[in-house]
Amino acid sequence: MRDAVDEPTLRAAWPVVAQLRPHLDEESFVAAAVRQQAEGWKATVLYDAGVPRAFAGWRVQEMLAHGRFLYIDDLVTDARTRSAGHGKALLDWLKAQARRLDCASVQLDSGTQRIDAHAFYLRERLRITSFHFKADVEA
């Protein structure tokens, strides 16, 4: 695992991140990542033989409803090496980070269309505990 704390490391992870966030381009991803890092967001890259194979963007939060928890903003494994254990290894690392950071849980949201991801999360003992609602705000 390697923390992606600088632009070169973020750029190296971009081919993996792009598979989850195709609405972004590399420049907008790096700019957003740098802004979010100033707010406490962290990025971690799992490498295999020197090649980025999985990526997580995450942060620690606290809410009345959940207490202190590690929230996973982004979790993606390179489609070319899916089922090689990279996603599980990164998720296990995130769970260990949550314990180390005195969090009560790890949490994430996942788009309703990501059926394969949902199967993975359920296999890894993440449970569906709520619905997420959204309303766009008109300018």
C-alpha cells in the first residue's frame, strides 16, 4: 500500500480511478484530490509488481448516527486484474486503518448499478444499513 499524497502518485493511479469515475478526466481528478486532501481526504494505492491495481479514497468522520467511522469515498480494482485479491487486500487494509484510528465501522455508498461490487461487499461482510437520498440543487 502506498499513500497517494502527491500529484505524481495520484496521476499513476489515474488509469484505475478512471474505471470508477469516468465522468472525470485526469486533470480534474488530480485537482479534486488535492482540494479534498486539504479537507482530510486520503488516498491509498495498492501496487502489484510496481503497477497500481486498486485505489481507495477515504476519510474519517463522526456523526451522531454512527459515531466515529472510516468512510470510503472511492474503492476500485483494475478490471484487468479483478478477482486477484487486490480489492479484498485493500478493503482489509482499510478495516485495519479504521481499528487503528479508533473508528467503530467502515462505511461506503455504492451506485445501484454496481451489482458486482455489491456482491463483493456482501461477501466481505459489509451490510446494507440505509438508503442514500439525493436532490440536485438548482443554481
